Amino acid sequence: MEIPYAVKSRPDTGLYNAKLGIWLFLASEVMLFGGLFSAYILLRVSADLWPHGMVSIPVGTFNTFVLIASSVTVVMSWASLKLGRLPAFKGYMAATIACALGFLFVKSFEYHAKFTHYDVWFKDAATAEKYFKAAYGEEKGVEVARKLFVERFHLHNTKATYDANQVQLPGHLEGNPLFATHRSLASAKKETFQFTPDAPFGTHDHPKAIEVKLADVERLSAYVPKHSTYFAIYFTITALHGLHVLGGAIVLAYFLFTADKWWKKNPEQLANRVEVGGLFWHFVDLVWIFLFPIIYLL
Amino acid sequence: MSHDHSHSHGPGAACDHGHAHDDHNSPEYIQKTIKKYMMVGGILFGGTVLTVAMYYVHIPSVAMTIAVALLIATVKAGFVAAVFMHLSDERKMIYGILLCTVFFLVGLMGLTLWAMNDYPFFTLVDGKPA
């Protein structure tokens, strides 16, 4: 069966059908991401504390460049088809897919680093201070932990008082386990665990691992969605965006691998398919253009 | 290679562009747009560098930082939409769809923010959140 208006425009819309379809779909996508963006604003503005510097800016910048490059290559792949250059189309499309996979590869490293990074909250202020001293030295220990807290939540301009109950000790567990919790350590019959605290703020020191009693711990969480509101919205939005990158890459790869067949059968329709896939791809780039400053910089 | 560059609007298709324009499928037209694509790619790279530089320069006002970052992002998004997504030269039907989208997006954002300081009625004690 011949699909109508796959190449020719419909007289009433002036568009081939797939183009009208993709724009209606993108309109719904704007609402999907718009809802999450407005949720982000609402959560952030009404939060008492909002962390900063939890993600690496150079990594985010690199991924932004990768997505921009992929937007250029995908539009070039379409232009190559319009110019009748099939090999150029294949090269540009392959480059686009490589960029997509590169983006996801980098993102997976970012996620992995978060899933193996922990915060520990202690039962009470006295216990917390005991561990801060063990981590960073008898004299300066409490001050170093306080400084990490103040810098994470940008409290230098506020009159927020230091509350040792709230202050967490960030670091890594022995063996770098993924998603460990208080409960998983307890059910593994662990009474203590080795914990390597993060470097003091603004340094690259390597503090020695300390031994923490599980009984002294109020809460222990990797940087996963349930860690905090920040990570909940961070993972929701970036994972949804990541799924869009993956979905886009699969569709574009399909166009690449079936290109020879379609080129013989109907080159105009192939160009239109690639244009529509490209429109989706540009939208994914466009979402990232807003995500990058909001998540990484502000 | 016998590739037919015929007009994809089709014979008799309603073309709502009021002006006489180049054939959108002619090699000359495509060559011209390729130059535009490269330029926009450059602008997007430059915009990203500018955004990141702004972070390291550190503007003292938080409101100003947010405004500048979102302004740069909006300009970048505008270039992607206008040039890469061909919105600078599209059919009326698509502008209509996007106009509806903008209306509903503004509504979504606006209504959410408007409700920001609302608390469920029964959680209030003496008119204040408990």
C-alpha cells in the first residue's frame, strides 16, 4: 500500500504528512519537558537548601559541544541527500550517531560517579563532630566539614547557622559499591565500614579512610534520586533527555542502515524521513541547550 | 545518478508563501543553506563558551546570572529552531501549531508559578503554614 503524501504536500496543509506529524509530536514534547522544567523551578525556589557544584562543568560543556556538533552533522546529512550525495549522507549520519553514543557514554560515566559517591549523616551533633575530627584532623576537622557544607549550599551570603545535625560527610565506601544503603550494609552483617571522605573544599588532598560504626549513622545514601530533591529532579530530567538521545540514535541508525534500499526506491521520501528525524534530533539538542546552564551552571 | 530534483511541493500544491522564492530543492539553494548551517554551528559553539565563561567570571547578582544564562540559551535555541529546524521559512500550519504550544506552555509555567505560595487549606494554622 502506498502511503499518501509521503513526498508530495497535501494541498490543504501545504506539508508532507510526516512533517505535520513530527511537529504535532514535538508540541507534545514541549509540554512534557515544560512540565518538568516548571517542576524544577518550583522545587528549587521553595527549597531551604539547594546544592551547587554537584556535577562537573567541563564534562557538561564537553557533552554540550558533542550535541551541537551532532545537530550540524544531522542537518548536513539531509542537505547531502538533497544534493544527491549518498556517500556524504552516510558519513554525516554515522558522525551524528557517533556523537549520540559519545554523549550517552560520557553521561553513563557521570551517572556511575554519582551512584558510587555517598553522603553520611550521623545520629547527633557530638557523634558527627567526632567523625569530622577523625576525617580531617583534631583541630580543623569540624571547620573543614562545616566549610564543605557552606560551599555546597552557598550559605556564605546567608545568616544560616551551622547545625552539626544537618551536616553530612561526603565520600566513598570501601570497594566503591553501587547504591549501598544503611539497610544493605546492616543486612550484610556489617557493624563498621571504611569511608574515604572527600577532599576539603578547594583542595585535591586525599584524606585517609576512616572507620565508621553503622550504629552511629543516621542515614547513608549514594547520589541517587532518593538522596535529595536536587538529585530526584536531576535524574528525572537528564534520564528522560538521555532516553530521547537513545531513541533518536536508534531511528537515525535505521535510516542509515536502510539508506541504500530507500535511495533506489524513493530518494525524495528518504530525504523527507531524514528531515523529520533531524527535526526530532534538533529538539533534543534544544532541550539540552536549556538543561546545561540550569543543571550545571546556575 | 539519475536523481530527480523535482519540486517536492507537488503539482498544484497550495504554497502559502506570498513571495517568489528559490526552489527549495535546487542545488544552489541547498548550497546557500549549508553556509548558514555552518555559521549557526559556530554561533552555538561560541554561545556555549560564553555561557561557561560567564560562570567563571562570576556575576555578583544571582538574578543577573540567571537572566544572562537564560538569555544566551534562548538565543541559541532560537538559532536552532529558525535555521536547523527551518522555522524561518515554514508553512502557516506549523506556525499555528507552535502558537498553540507557546500558549499552553506559558499557561503551564505561569499557573505552576502562580500556585507557588499556595498551601492546602487544612494545613494552615492561624492563616500560616504549620
